[in-house]
Amino acid sequence: YRKNISLAVLETTFRLPAINQNQADSSLSPRVEQLGLFLDQYFDKLAAFDDVKGYVSELSFEEMQGFLDVLPGILDEVRIAHRLSSRDMTDQRKNTSKARLMALKALECRLRYLLTTCPQTLTSQSEGSSQCLMCSNQASLPCEHCLRKIVVEASAAYNEINSDKEILEHIPTLDKDPRLDLAFAIAMSLLKLSGLRPRTFDPTSSSLWQDVNPGLFLQAVLLLDSQLKFTPNNVELRLLLVQLYLLLGCASYAYQLWNPLGVKRTIQDALSPLFFDRISSLSPGLFQGSVPPTEKLRSFYNQSLRDNSPVRIWDAFLAGSYTSILDMSEYDSRLRRSCTLMMTVVEERRARRCYGARQECEIEAHPLLGKFPVRSIVLLTY
């Protein structure tokens, strides 16, 4: 409950109008102060990075600078508290405190990578070049100097953990293995430094590997693959490795990494429109009869959209899951304008048209679509 309240305060701080960014007794903006307070209490939690990632990306560059000053301050406070209380601690508590210290260091490295890759860290100059505001070097996005610094610092922390048996023994007592965040920070920095960029679909473009440094790319892959032995159940790590091995052409090994995920179905909005579009053209007869293929989707949306408010919001209140309530309104809005929702109606109408049957009603008056402003998108799909 305390964490939920802290998240609510953090959300409120970022959504309020920024009238006074700087307080009289502090050089930090209220948003940075709340981020610091939140991380000071919950830096060692499993979802710490995901909790603050969206808020950090909204910071201005001045706030980023203040936030980068806050992170080492939290680290120093934890380190000092560890030293002062180590006299009265048992050996077990000392080692647990050291492990929490490394968890904070790992989080700091990952947040530094996030800030380094933000466009706000670059400023354009008159000569057409760009300067990194974090290290004052000439750079493009992302700054290679800052990335190398992250690799060095994260690698040192990673090696320190692996060489300390006491920390390794107490990692299971933490919510998350700190080596995982360190591995992500190192690997993503190496991939950026290798020159790997999103592939373009221009047939005249050069090969994906023409400008990629294979040594740095393989270092990133091998590091992540080694980390998989320590954290085999991490989904994020497996998905990233699957993509990287597919780029290398190692489809068989990528399948071995994919298979334990146990993916049995996809979200309906991902493949249902494509599936129904193809199947209605090949076999429109399937959409005739008492139970057409789209019946499950129709009943799903009838159930989900029966009320003006999200159906599950009351269950969340009863269960005390207040954090999930923050995103329910936005999700419900997307659901009511979903592509699958429209395709559910459009494909049934297409099948009826193929057989010359009369349409039940105009598409704008359909009970699933009539009360929502989706007419233009529906007609485009239609």
C-alpha cells in the first residue's frame, strides 16, 4: 500500500501543471525530488526500473542533470548506512546489505543508459554538428563516449558481484538479480556502439551488417547468453536473445530459447484482424450459421463494453490493486477503438455481401460501434 501511494504521488506530481519547477530552498524540481524519494525507498524492488522509466523519459535536460546528481547521492547514503551499521550487523545482514547496494548500482547504470539515449542530451551547433550535454563531447545520438563509460562502470560492478561469494549467496533474497540489469545496460550499450540500427525495407539499401562491428555485437550476445544461465526464467532476456540470434541466422537456437516461454496464444488485437480478413475471403461460408468464428470476439466486446467505465476497475478496488487502476482508463479507451472490434463487424458484413444477404443495419449504427467515434476508421477498413 505504501508503494501504491508513492506511485500515486509520483503520477500526480508529473501530471500537475509545471508552474514552479524550482523551489526556493532547492535547485531540484518537484518532479526530480519525487523520483529521488521514490527510488530511495524502492530501488531494490523488482519493478523499480519499469516504475520510473516513463517518468524519467519526460524530464527536461535540466531536470536530467539534477536526476543524475540524485542517483549517486542515494548510492552514497546506502553505502554510508551500510558502513555505520556494519558493526552491529550479523554476517548475514551485512551480506544482504551489500547485495542491495549492488542492486542500486545496477539500477543506476540502467537509468544512465536510458538518459544517454534520450534526444534531450544533444544540442545542435552552428557547424551542423551536435554536442553531448552530458560529457561536452562532439557526438551523435547516442553519445559513444557516454556509452563506453556505462560499459566500463557496469562491467566493473558485474565482475565485483561474480567475484564475491557472499553477495552471490544472498542474491536469492533480493527481488531481482542485480546482474540482470547490469547485463542489459552493458549489452544495449555494446549494441549501440556496434552500429546496429533498425533495418530499412528499401531494396536498394546496403546490408544490415555492412556498418556493424561484429566483435561488439557478439560480445553483447555472449554476455546476455551467459546471463541466461543465472536468470533462465526472465522473459525480457529470452525475447531479446531470440531477436539477436535470428539476426545471426541461428534460427534453431533461437527456437530453443523461444520454446520454454510457453507462448500458446497471442493477444487478440495482434493477429485476429489479419486472420479474419484472410479466412473471410477464402471461405466466407464459415461466417454463416449459428456460431460464426467471430462470435467469441463479439461476446467478448459485448461483455467488456457494456458499462461506461472499465469492467475490471471494481475488481481492482476490491483486490487492493490500485496501481493497475491508473492504466485502466487508457486501456479501456483503446479497447473501444480497437482494430479487432471493427474487424469483427466488417468481416461479418463482407461475408453477408458475398452471399447477397441484406445487411442488418448501417455500419455507423451497429451496437458495438454506434456510440464511439470510429466511423472514418471503419469506412477505411471497409
